[in-house]
Amino acid sequence: MPKSKSQKQKELSIAKILKRIENSPIQKVKVAVTDIDGVLRGKYLHKDKFLSAAKSGFGFCNVVFGWDSADVCYDNGTYTGWHSGFPDATAHIDLSTYREIPWENQQPFFLGDFINDKGDDLEICPRRLLKRIVAQAHKAGYQANCGMEFEWFNFNESPQSLAEKGYIKPEPITPGMFGYSLLRSSQFQPFFTALMDEMLAFDIPIEGLHTETGPGVYEAAILYSDALTAADRAVLFKTSAKQIGHRFGVMPSFMAKWNSQLPGCSGHTHLSLWNTANSKNLFYSEKAPHNMSPLFKSFLAGGLKCLPEILPMLAPTVNSYKRLVDGYWAPTKVSWGLDNRTVAFRVIAGGAKSTRVEARVPGSDVNPYLAIAATVASGLYGVKNNLELKTKPVTGSAYLNKDAARLPRNLYDSTMKMSDSKLARELFGDMFVDHFVKTRLWEWRQFQDSVTNWELQRYFEII
């Protein structure tokens, strides 16, 4: 079969990238993959090794899918573990992700993902999962466009200082609440400016950056793109913010809720479907109420139906559920509304280019590949099955809405719901669901076995 114009252009672009690396005076290349928790794991390759790996892949210990965010190995996994000897998996370098790191002397950088022994997608690899969902959308004639926003707190800490104080009472870079404060942003202007300028140079364009409600908290909106690019940018944004912050003596944290008295940190996800043939926003209908097309309504109905059964992909940690409480700017019920920030799905009824839905359940602690895969797959399920949007938009506070179902209150309940869900298995496959569920149950066990500061304060003296 003759190659298409786009295929020829892609091959030409890849050839140029490889030639640039080959001729570069820099002798090493940085590569990274993402584990189940969304943590970037990587290494440096000598450029000769990289040029070879670019063609055939390279071995990467599969422990990255066999341990938690603290590098403690799961005892309940089947894909890998002590029983398997932790062999190498084949990592595939995605040459289209080529970047140069501005704060590392233009160090060449690439993202990768995993294939199995047969050369097919490794089903438990988060980036590969999102690729499969994107491919399903393309097969149906849709391009999923996405933009992620992150809120995160910034502290006058280092890894050493925080460890020395036992992770108790980290010091925010500024006091007070001060949302949208020009005063507070100017007080850390060099850090603020570096985030905007260096992220852009690293191909992570930020549409907006401002302080949020809370001491030392910022919010960044990353420019929208296709779903896979959006997830790549989101993963790299979190790590890059930490690397840039370190240079200024600042420690960013994307923990969903570090203080029970303060709002949590969101990872709001904006989504729309576009026609691949004519590049039109399929969510927009000029004559429909609120400009919501029938396809948009079915997409939203799919999101509402699937949400309780895929919640761990949007709220993946024990801490995630401390954010999902009434009255703290995070949704707690299966609900939607028009420009309403108390609901799970906020419909933004704009023009032909801007009409979209904002999924407000994800926190800043999400793995972006899984969060975007979950929201896109849920919406596509609604479109494929022509689901009707039967519920009315919530007006006023969704926290007071008695008709909407409450989301599961903790990681264990939501994980068991996903484990039992035929719908989740239809969307993501048994292998992914079984592996992911086991990792979340492991996370819950670690929490259950720990002794917290709350317990010490409550019981140590009085009991």
C-alpha cells in the first residue's frame, strides 16, 4: 500500500530528529516513561545507544509497574513481582515527543511507553492505554481535544528540610489566601516568570498562571491540544515545575489535599470532540439549547454513567478523597451544570471553538494518561450507545442536591466498585482493570497499616 502524505511527512520529521541527535555535540539523551501513579521514571542513554533504541526499543526493568510511588514492591501483582524476577520490558521511544530541556543546557529528551513480547501494546501501560482510546475515537471519526489545569501548593522547603521535620507543618512560600493576587505573584516573580517562559521553551505552553485560594498556591492552565499531547504536557508539567522550583528554593506539591482546613488541588480536565474530516467542534450546535449538540449530550451522559465505576482513575490515592468533600470547590456527587463549579461536569457553552465540558473530579494527584483516558472513554461510550442526557443541569449548589448520587467516600470503596464493574472492563480490558485495582488495593492497605498524626493527637494522652 502506498504511503500517505502524512506518513511521508512523519518519516521525514523523524529522520531529521535522528540526524540532529547524531550530529549533536551532546553525548547523552534523556528518556522517560510513566508508571501507574503518573511518576516519571527515566534514565540517560549514550547517544549511540539511543540511536539504536530509537529503531528497536530498549530494555527497561518492568518493576516500574511492580512497585508503588515509594518504590515498595507490590505483593499482590501478577504482571510482575518477586515471582517473576523483575525482567526487562521493551520500552518504545516516541520520537514525536522530542524536546530540549531549557534548564539542563538544552538536553535532548524523549518520552516512551511499553510494548509486550508480541510487539503489541502493553495493556497496563498508561500511555498505551490512552493511545488505544484515542485510536478508538479516530476510528469513529473523532479527535478528542483536551486541556488540563493544575492547582498546586509551593513551599519554602527542600527534600532534606521536609524529611528532617517529619513532613509536619511545611512552610508555604506566602501566607494568607490571596486568590488571583498580583501582589503575591510579584513577590516570587523570578519563579513565576521561569514557569511561564521555560515551560513554553519545553513545549508546555501555559495559557494562564495565577495564584489560587490558599497560602502559596498557584494554578496553571495548559494550552489545549489533542488528548495524547495534552497528557504528555501534563505529566511533564508536574515534574518540570518541581525541577524549576528547586532552583528557586521552592518545593511544589501536587498532593490533592495537604491541609484539611484549606481547599484541595484540582486537575480539571477540559474536553471536546472534533470532526477529523472538517475540524469542527462536534459539541457545538448553534440552534440547540445552550449550544449543546446531541453528540455532546450523549458524551456527557456517558461521563455521568461511568463516573462512579471508573473513579479510581480520577481519584487514585487515599488522599484524593480528602479533597472530595462538600464546600471545598470539589464535586462530591454525580452531577452536571452550566458554568457551575460545584458539579462533577461543568458545561462551558461557548462558541463554535470553545464549547466544551470540564471534568472537575480529577485532582492534581492524577496520572494524566489515566484521567484523560477515563474521561474520553466514558464519553465515547455514551456516544457509541446514543445515551440520553436524562438529568437536568444543577442550578445552585450541587452539594445540596438530593437527587444526585454521592460518589464513593474512600479509595477502597471506589476501587471495589471498579473491580466489580463490567463497564470498566469493557472500556479498558480485564488486564488493565485487574492490575490497576490491585495497585489501588495495595495503596489502601499501606494506609490502613499506618499510624497517623490524627491518631496520635486523638488517642495518645487521653485513652
